[in-house]
Amino acid sequence: MIPERTCDPAAERRAQVEDELRVRLIAGMAGDGVAYRGFLDRLASYLRAYLRRRLPRALEDVEDILQDTLLAVHNARHTYRAGEPVTAWIHAIARYKLVDFFRAHARREALHDPIADDDLFVASDDEPADARRDVGHLLRMLPDRHRLPIQLVKLQGLTVAEAAARSGLSESAIKVGIHRGLKALAARIRGGA
């Protein structure tokens, strides 16, 4: 009878990649130029696949980000600690390079966004203030036993226990007040629409 393999093939592959990259990086840092070149070549193929998966709409930028990442790995190689996983260290560097790309890309795209005349008056900066005013008006229609729990828990973000302590009501009164108050508000809104 053949014993069953209990090891996950994907986990086994990740472990192989980890070992391969770590051995080559450490040898390269010790002065083995061939091992270091092998490290960069293998790393480039893994990073290229990683970046392509994360940038399906910007494939033309993958090689630039790849080169930036490889350069960052090279420049930061002295920060790698031999006992730590090399893939986690590389992943952190690659993630920072992706974030840099997204930030730069967002700024660049914002400069090229067309300004259409019909978009000018679609939204107003007054909307949050208008919403606060409308919510305040609706809440004032509720009795205190419903309004106060909603304000404390739903608007101020307190827990039910914190709201009970602050208001002097029991926790169950807070819960009931929220439930009944929201139900009353929904009925008013439906009736007013």
C-alpha cells in the first residue's frame, strides 16, 4: 500500500522556492556572483508573474515595476536576515513598489481626467452637512428613549455597554430603543416619500 501524502503540493512548491531563493541570496551575499545572478533571474520570473496578476490592466508597466523592485531588493540586500523567510522580505519590498506605482499612477491619471461640463454640478461639498441636518431633523422627531440610543451607538460608535453607562439606561433598553427608533424612522421616511 502506498502511503498517502499529507503535504499540500502548493505549500511544498512555496517551500522549494523559499529554499532556492534563500540559498542563492546568501551565497551571493557571500561573494558568489553566479549564485547572485541566479537569484536575480529566478526572482525576476517570480516577481513578473506576481506583478502581472496584480496589474492586469497595466501590463505595459510590469517590466518597469519589476526593474524598480529588483533594484530595491539589490539595494536592501544588507537588511535581509538569514534566519528569516526571504520570500516575506521580498514580498514586502514588492508591495511597497506596487503602492508607489498606484500612487504615482493615480496622480498622473488625475491630471489627465477630462473635465466635462455636465459633471460640474452633479455633487456638492454640502452633501455631508445636508445629510447631518436631515438626520438631526429626523432624530428630533423621536422620543428621548429612542433618539439617545441611536445617537450614542449608531452615530457616535459607542458599544451598547458604553451607551448604557453614559445614558443611565440598561443595555436591553439601549437595544430596544435602537430597534424601535430605527423602525419608527423607516416608517416616517416611507410615509414621507
